[in-house]
Amino acid sequence: MRIAAARSPLAKRIAIAPTALALTMVLSSHARAQAGNAVKCDGQIISDIQVQTRPPYYPRHGKWWESPIGIISSLHTNTKPGVVRRFLLVETGQPCDDRRRSESERLLRAQPFIASASVNAYDDGNGGVIIVAQTTDELTTILNGGTSPTSPYLASVTLGEGNFKGDAKYVSAHWAHGKYRDYWGASYTDYQFLGKPWHLDLQALRGDAGISNWLVGAEHRFLTDEQRFAWRGVILDHQDIYSFRRTNDTSAVIDFSRKFADIGGVVRLGQPGRLSLFGMSISSEDNTPALPPELTPGVPYDSLMQRLNRHKNARLNLLWGIRSIDFVRVERFDALTAAQDMSAGFQFGALLGRSLEALGSTDDDIFLSSNIYAGAGNKRTFAYLQATMEGRNSYTEDKWDGVIGSAHLSMYQRLMGSHTLVASIDWAGIWNQRVPVQLPLGELDGGVRGYHSSPDAGNIRFVSRLEDRWYLGRLRDQADIGMAVFADAGRVWKGDAPLGYGDTTPLKYGAGLGVLVAVPPGSKVTYRLDIARALSPDLRARWQFRVSFTNSNRFGYREPRDVRSGRELVTPNSVFNWP
């Protein structure tokens, strides 16, 4: 008598994985065979569009079970072909345009759940073409944790999925230990809301005492020059604890609440690649300082609250921009091996807002924000500059305040072999601030590495970085591996910080090593383990160990978090990234 052992659903799913993966490869080859030879889009009629999606790992060498991480592919749900199809800018029955084909490929690469993508045209044998779009997914399982040297040793946990059921939906839940109460939060993003390339964002967080956040937003981002319109509507309520610090002194802690709502849109005028944007929005922002849950002894809270008094603005905003941009496809710049699209050309954007009492504003002012970008280069050498400035002119007090500026200059140089040299200069400044923000010397994503524990902070910061990244190769076809050697230099100036909080420092130096890993091979996401050493005398900074990741899916400088937190919420990173 034979006894058949029952198989679990997981075992069944793993068992059919080789068949499913092999079928994907067969279908991909069959599609190309049906399509014929690759050709350039040159006005031929598109007779068919075919889409093949692949998991993060598929059989490259040997059997799938010989790849330990490959087991994850058996649990992974591929991006659905319909999701990929909705990002394409080409249609059956239309003439094949090479710009729209290449833009379709770039849009697919820009999605956070897709590691690589290609969109090619093949001869259909009847004078037309077949478009074949192929994508490889990222590993989108979210599993993050934090530890503490004291009890409770597990400090935080985040669980989620970045491409839930292959439907282009991000879902996650978060928990963290707090001093007064624990943090609980959840996030949801639909990258194709209502079957369109629209985003729906839902966020909620109940944090420690004095900390909470919720957001509801829907938007159609300006993703490509081929689209005519972009729009957004958002409402949020954010409350957090902020601090001002200086060397050899106690930090001044304050609670600050920000409520914001905005609705508007922009329209494209001109041809793709050489265009202008015009738009309008209505926004409301209400900023209110409050005492923290636990007062810091010796801090003159009356004076601090008066400096950061309540501001309520309701404005009608005009948006305008000009753009002349082409894209250069590169590799081994911000990612170890993945393709990345760099913007070559020039663009300028501006926002002008006027407060209106009829909309509920208690401030009488105008608000101005501008952003400029210029980039040039090729597949081996590229440099770009991006700068942003904003400020508010109060008619009541006849002065400018809330002035925040930043600039970033970056250069990439592919050297011989597998080396890439990356150099950058960052500057940021705040004057007559209206929200509680300070610029630490060791800010994680904008400061000097090695100085995260330093108490040095001010209202102006300058940082230069030089890094040599070395791609070492693939580890058993499971991951891309690399190393980095870096050196930083920077300083801060006290400026006009509230109540004299802040410091002016000499130039301080830091250096270190980094280990870089991309999983799976070709992923746009690069995980880093950096070990940095503070080389200049400092009250607290010595060694810094940091695990982080970068994602090259969307090119463009993103300001450090401390600078972004000081800006008015209506300010776009760029009109051409609006919203």
C-alpha cells in the first residue's frame, strides 16, 4: 500500500515554479520568433503589442533550486501584463514613432517595482511592426527592522509588499517602540488608480506623544513630455517634535503642527522635448507651534513660540515652466549595473502665490518659488546642476521671511575597468525661518559622513563629497557586488537661528568605506553598508555605521530631508516633477 503525502500550498507553488519560469522564457522566445527581425520605428503601422513580464529571478544558469534566493521567485507574483500595457505610449493601428517607443521604455524603468525594461519593434512580415515589451520585476517584499542596545531590543518592524499581487500597489504596516506610546502606521499607494497612470496615496501614523500624521492624495504626475495634462489633489495633517541644538547646550524641543490642502493642474504647450507648462492651484496651509509633551529646562519657550508663531495661508498659485530636455541612458552611475535615464538639457520652473482673504488666509503676502536644472554629458561622463529658492514677502511687516535655498552640483565619470568616480557639492541655507528646522553637519542624506552623532548644526551648510565606486561582479548569479571609497568635507554656519541656537564650525573632514549590494542582479535598488570615520576634532562624532539604500528609478536630485521639512508644502521639487 502506498501512502501519498499531502502537499502544502507553498510546496505546490514552489513545485510549479520551474514550469512557470520555463514557460515565461518559451513565450518570450516564441514572441520574438513570431515578430521577426528587430527594426527601427519609422512610421510603420503597429499591428500588435505583446507584453512579457519576468520575476526577479529566472533560470540563467543551472537549475532554479540551485539558487537560494531564487526560491523567492516562486513566492513572487509577476507584474500583470495589463499594468505594463497601460504605461506604454504606443497603440495598435497607429504609426510607430521611435520617440514614443523609447519614452515607453523609460516610463517602465521609472516604476519602483520594475528592475529593467525593454520596448522594441519587430517586423511583422506585412509591412508593419509588432511591439514587444519585456520587463523584469524588482524584489518588492518589504521586511525592515530596527534594534536597540537596551530593552526592548526590537525597536521597530515594517512589513509590506511593493507590488501587491502584481497590480502596481504598495502596501505596508509599521510599528516602532516609543517613549510615551508606540508608533503604529500604514501606507497604501496605487500606481494605476482607476486603471490610469494616476497615483492614489493613503498614509496614517499614530506616533509617540506629539507625533501623528495622515495624508490622502490623488495625482497624475507629469511623467513624460508626451502627455498634455498633470494634476493633483492632496490633504494632510502632520504633527511632529522638532529640536534646535548647539554644542555644549541642551536642545530646545518644540511641537509643531502643519495642515495642508492643495488642488490644481498644469497643461503642456509646445512639442515634446521643447515645451512650456502653465498651470494654477489653490492651496491652504496652517502652521501652529505648541509646547512639547516634556518641557526642556532653561528654554525660553515664550520667545521661541513668538518667533515661530501661527501662520495661516490660503493662496491662488500660478505655475510656469520652460523645458528643453533629452534623455541619456547610462549604466553604473547611481546603480551598480541597472540602466538609468539622465536628463540632458535645461529647464526652469516657477510658482507665484498670492494670499486671498476670501479663501480664509490671515496672512497678507506673496510667495515665490523657483527651480533651475541644467545637465550635459554622455554614457561615460555626465554633470548636472539643480538649484531651488523660495521666500515669502509679508505686506503686513514689509519684509521677506521663510527664505530657503539649496543647490546641488554632481559629476559622474566612468573610469577604466569597473570604476565610477562621483563628485558632488551641496549647499543649503535658511533665513528668517517660519518653521522649526535646523541643518545638522552630520545629516544622514545631506551631511558629512562620520558626524551623525555630532551636535554641530546651523542655518547654512556646505558639503563636498568624492567617491570611487568599484563594481566587483556577480555573486553566484544572485546579486551584484561593489565597493566604495569616499571622502567628505563640510561645515555649518550659525546664521540667524532662533534664540542663538546653532554653531559656526571650521571645515570638518570624514572618510570611509562602503559595501554595495544589488539584489537581484541588475536591480535599480542598491543597498549600502557604510563605515565612516570623523577625521576632525568633534565633541561626540567618532565612527559611524550605516545601512541604507538608494533607488535610481527616478533621476533627479532630491533635497535632504531637513531642507525639505523647512519648505512650504505647496512648493514643488520642480514644475516638471509636479506634483
